Amino acid sequence: MNTILYPSREKWAEILQRPAVNPFELEETCKTICEEIIKHGDDILRKYTWYFDRVKLDDIEEPEEEIQESASLVDPDLQQAIRNAKKNIEAFHRLQLSAPKTYVNENGFRCWQEERPIEKVGLYIPGGNAPLFSTVLMLCIPANIAGCKEIFLCTPPGKDGKINPAILWTARLCGVTRIFKVGGIQAIGALAIGTETIPKVDKIFGPGNHFVTAAKQWVTRYRTAIDMPAGPSEIMIVSDDSATPAYIAADLLSQAEHGPDSQAILVTNREDIAIRVKQETERQLGELPQGSMAFKAQEHIRLIVLNDLEECIEMVNQYAPEHLILNIRDYLSFTKKVQHAGSVFLGNYSPESAGDYASGTNHTLPTNGYARSYSGITVDAFRKKISFQEIFREGLSYLGNTIETMAANELLEAHRKAVSIRLKEEPLK
Amino acid sequence: MNTILYPSREKWAEILQRPAVNPFELEETCKTICEEIIKHGDDILRKYTWYFDRVKLDDIEEPEEEIQESASLVDPDLQQAIRNAKKNIEAFHRLQLSAPKTYVNENGFRCWQEERPIEKVGLYIPGGNAPLFSTVLMLCIPANIAGCKEIFLCTPPGKDGKINPAILWTARLCGVTRIFKVGGIQAIGALAIGTETIPKVDKIFGPGNHFVTAAKQWVTRYRTAIDMPAGPSEIMIVSDDSATPAYIAADLLSQAEHGPDSQAILVTNREDIAIRVKQETERQLGELPQGSMAFKAQEHIRLIVLNDLEECIEMVNQYAPEHLILNIRDYLSFTKKVQHAGSVFLGNYSPESAGDYASGTNHTLPTNGYARSYSGITVDAFRKKISFQEIFREGLSYLGNTIETMAANELLEAHRKAVSIRLKEEPLK
């Protein structure tokens, strides 16, 4: 943990530095695996599942029996919790559907947009020690509300060759079409390219380690879209004297336990708060289980004291954090000033874990400063817009001169003629 | 021109094939130029402007005097045409702004989204024989409506070292902040990385040749977003016996004149229409200026006859064209069946050039099959969404058990504690 008092603005960039990522590092590996998938399909998925996950894969696709069986293997309390979360996530995401509006020009034409679901989507759920069923909720629910026809899920099998029942049960609950027991670069490659078993999809979603992240970036070469580039998870907390240091410490640690690269930063206008947060963080760290990632990540925790809250918000906008907690008295008067952030939590009783799981907002968010240009996952990410225009003869007469003048000046004679040929004659029929 | 009668479905993929693009071809060049920009900044822009464009660049930034002077150099008729087009484009794009909706849970919490403009955007306008001022309109207007603070424009200088006045005048009219006389890979690299003169932007927009396209894809490594990958322009026209062959021929040729790689495809349920369109296309080709690109591109024109209109729409959805003209009698009953397309033109009097210039819809659209997953440029492309949540103590009590159960099952103990620490005590203050 590092406390930094009243740094000058020239120092901000250095203080806010994120862990460097070498974007080229894994490209050769991604290229090799993708080219092998193109040539040999499923066999390559088996090969790398053995190589990376040490699992001999018979069925690439999760069999229906095991999906059904999951209902009896998931603790009923957890099932109820997942159902509760689903209700809020659905309600929040349903509000994101928007009705098309039409521009009617009274001179004889109209233009409008219509939305369509992206037909085939691939969702990636990382493996690891714990089953990330919450990410299943966060990806499947908007895909379903968007109306995607085919929702495929890839996740690496555990050491026993199986997918955790909580993942299977949540996937079924949320309407996933098919589930594949493949992870890592080979899963992303398969979804982008297609194999005998795994269909090629139009867009790939979901978090992952640096292999998955590199693969997602790589496969955009194969006419596949991706949700967003990803980096280590981050939180920035802004607090004044209305904040409870113990809560802030808990939030910093909940971020830190995501992994050794996690970024957790407090920005405050009160030196005493920084001191008490430091003490509390050290105390609470002692209460966490031995193996917690938070022990490693706590060295990245930064406690920064600035002159006032305005300056704190400036720092927020420079950093563009994935998660932002505004733990300040008058938070609603500051929300409009937040320009760059993924998800914002307001006040003393809005911990990040509420948004991670159950309040309804999405937890798949832009990291690594990408909050400057990307939104988190919304229903929109699973849809696209088509524009339509209906021009009547009078409308084209009205627009004709404008189009012809512009086309002529861009030296596009056939563009001009497509209008003039329609106008020179009397209307047909 | 190639006429294909009643092809079997197995043949469709082959018939609809697009020109192959090698995504790796230009990567080494992009890498080299970007790495040079990181080291030497502006000097490298001058170097490659000499190397590729044969122009000795003194000022990288377009001087204010020349921008002002452009008003006296652009034909007043063209100025009026551009103003007319701007009015429709603005009206159509303003409808895309949406009001945030809030999910209020009566148990004590609420979640909502707010939109923010992407702060700094870079717009690329290709060079070439003609000044593409229409693309300036199509990129600047939504950027401005979105509220982007800094709108930078890059375009290669002409042989005389200058930017065409029509580009300058349109850029000023639409509120571009600064204009740079740089094109190609070096322009995209500069916008992504930043130099002494050109600021780093958050997102890059705009069409370009295969150098620009490769560079846009490449620079996503530098924490820059791009609008969409691009390929050669395309049109698909669906017609029945209500269509006028001469209009269809004009539309096919207006697509063909974009470049030798342009794709123009007619799909019809009437053999006689295909024959007459072929004759008309050959006739109209004779009326185009000698140097027209349409001569080269016409060999790619395909006239496909299918059994009925339902089958035609299926082929549309398999191809996912950038532009689609539904030149059929009962077009409104088919719009809902169109799943994948960039922009759709309805009836006899909606030529593509209307949408290219003046009806109000955007002409920057997904090509190369990307209409399966991407929208054309909208105001949304220049904005991003931030989610907010405000949870009161009662709200957290209500959600607490759900969050704690889920966190515990994902083995994220600190996530669980961030909730329990807030609930275990009496409310503070």
C-alpha cells in the first residue's frame, strides 16, 4: 500500500500508471492455434485442451444429461440467489431496448432505424478455482433480451473434465443454446472460425485471462466482432469525511482479491481518512483466507490525498476507472462531472459487489482506460441498427438538385445519373 | 457481368464470395510506421507524406487562414447543396439521442445509465481524385450531436500540398476543431499514438483504402477504439416486375464506380428483368466518362435469378450487404425480414445516392459481411454509457443475502465482506 500526499499534476500520469501489457507477446501463439483450427478443426481443440488444461476431451459439447443433472447439484440457496439477481438484471437491461424514431420530411421522404439482434453470439466464461456463474448472468441476460437466436457458451473444463454445475444451471436458466467444454485461445479461435462441432459466431463476448484477451483481439481478422478489449480489473474510490473507512477498506480489498494485477485506488480530500483506511485495510486483510489474491494485490493499493473534491473528480476522469465509488456526502451533485468510468456506485451503501452480482447493472465493463471510449455490456452490444429510407417521386425531386450537385463535385457521375434518370422521365405507371 | 440462373443453395456461398483480403499483408508496414511515430513523432509524418504522397509538408496542421479562405473558393451552389444535406443529416441523427431510463426497486435502490460523449475523436477522410466532403458531413455531424469536445480531421494533402477547399469548408461548417494534412497509415498511427502536433484520440472513424483499413485494425493495440473494420463497398438490389431496369442499371453502376473491387449484385425473381438490366447496364456504361472506375468494376456485377422473393431475401441475409435496395412492389411487407444489412432503400425512387448524400441517413456502413454484427455510424458511436447505482441501507439489506451467497460460491470472500461489514452494524450517524 502506498500513500501519496498532494501530488502535483505533472506526477498524476505516473501515479495512475497501469501494469504494462505487451500487446504483441501472444500473437504468434494465437496465429498458430487459429491456423491449426482452420486446417484441423475439432482435433486441435482436443490437442490444446490436453496441452493447456490437462484434460482429455471426448465430447466437446456438453451433453444434455449433465445440463439437466445440474439442477440437482446446485445448492437451492444458491439457485434462489441467482434467481433473485436475474430478476434485477433483467429489469435493468430491459429498459435498454429503445423504440425506433422516424424522420419524416414533408417534401416526400422518410428515414428511420430498426434494430435487429446479432444472430449468433459466443460467450466466454473463464475457468479457474471458482465457477463464475455471475458472468453467465451478465452475458446471457442481455443476449436473450436482445433476441439473439443462437447463444453459445465456451468455458474450460475442470481437472475432472467437467463444467461446474452452477455454470451449467445458470446457462440453462438464462437460455444458452449450446455449451462447449473448451477454454483459452482455442475456444476463441473456434468461435471465430468454426469447427465441426462449434459454429462460427458473429460476435464474441466475455472476460478472460491474457491468453483469452490476446485471442479476442487476434480473431477480429476472421470477420468476427468482439465486445471490447480487456485488462486487469480496477476500482477508484472517492471519499470525503462522510465515508466510513472500514467500508472503503472492504471495497479496496474486494477489488484486490480479483488477481495480482488488480488496481485499487482511493482518492480523498482528507488525510485522516487515508490514514484510517490504511489501518482498516491492514486489519481486514488479516481476516481474509490465507490463499486470498488480496495479499499479493494489496501492494498495488494506492491512497492518494488531493486538495479538494473537484480535483479528485479530475483525477477520476484522467484515470477513467472501470469501477468508481463516489463515497461522498453530496454525491448526486458530482455525477454529471464524471466523464469516463464504467460503472459508478453512490454513497455509503453501494459496494462494488452489489453491481458485480445483484443490483441489476452489468459487471462486464471497460478496463485499462477504455472507459474513455467503450461502454460496459448493454443490450445494444447484442443488437445492430439498420437504416431504412423510403423516398417518393416528389421527395426525390426535392432532393435531386442537392444530390446531383454533390455527386458532380465528388466526380461520381454514375451517382448523379442514378438520380437524374429517375427524374427526367414522367413517373412510370 | 455475370448472369446466374436459379443456383442451388449449395452454390450460394461461392456466388456471393467477396474479394479475398489478406489481413496480415500490411501488418509489418503498420508496425514499423507506428513504432517510428512513437520514437520520432511529427518527423515521421513528414517522412511518409513525402514517401507516399510526394508532398513536402511544412505545416502539419492546416492554417486558419486557408480554412477561412475556403469559403470564397467553394462554388455557392455546392455550399447550398451541402447546407441542404446537412439539414436532413442533422435531423435524422438528432433522433438518435436517447433519454436515460431508471430502474427503481422499491426495496431501496435504483440503477440507471447516463451517456457521455467520447471526448476526443479522429475522423479520417480519404484523398484521391475527388474531395469527399460528403464523408466530412457523415462523420462530423454525429460527432457534434454526440457532444464530442475535440473533433480532429486527418486527410492527405493533394499534389500541391493543399487540402481541397470543399473539405475545409465543410469541416468548418460542421464544427471540426483542428485539421491535419496527413493521410494513410501515418495519419491513423498519429491519431492513435499522438505526436507533437496531432493529439492522441480515443476513437478513430472513417473509411479508407487498404492501407488505412490495415492501420485502423493495427492501432487498436494503442488503447484506441475504431468505428468498424472496412472493406470494398457493396450493393445488393432485390427487384420484381415492378422495378424499372434502367434505374437498377444506374444503381449497379453507381456502386461500380466506387472502385475496381466494388461489389454490385442484382437478385430477382424475373429472368426478363435480369436480361433487360444487363442490356441497360451496357447501354448506360457507354454514357459514363472514359476514366470511370465502373468500367473495371462491371465485371464483378452479378445478376442472379431465384425462384421467388422469399428466396431473394434469404440470399440478402446470407450476404449481409452494406447497401440494399428493395425495388419491389410490396416492399414494406419485406422490411421486417431483412436481418443483416447496413442501409436499406425502398421502392423505385430511393437510389443509393440519396443516402450517400442528402436524405439524412449515414453513408459510413458495415461492409464485407460485417452488417451481421455492426451498425453503420450513429450518434451512439460517438458516445458511451456509464451505469450508476444508488443503494440505500434498506436496499443493501434487501440484496445482502443474495450477494453474500453468490460471492461465497464464487470464493470471493472480500466481495462478501464488503456487504456484511455494512450490514452488521447499526447505520452510522
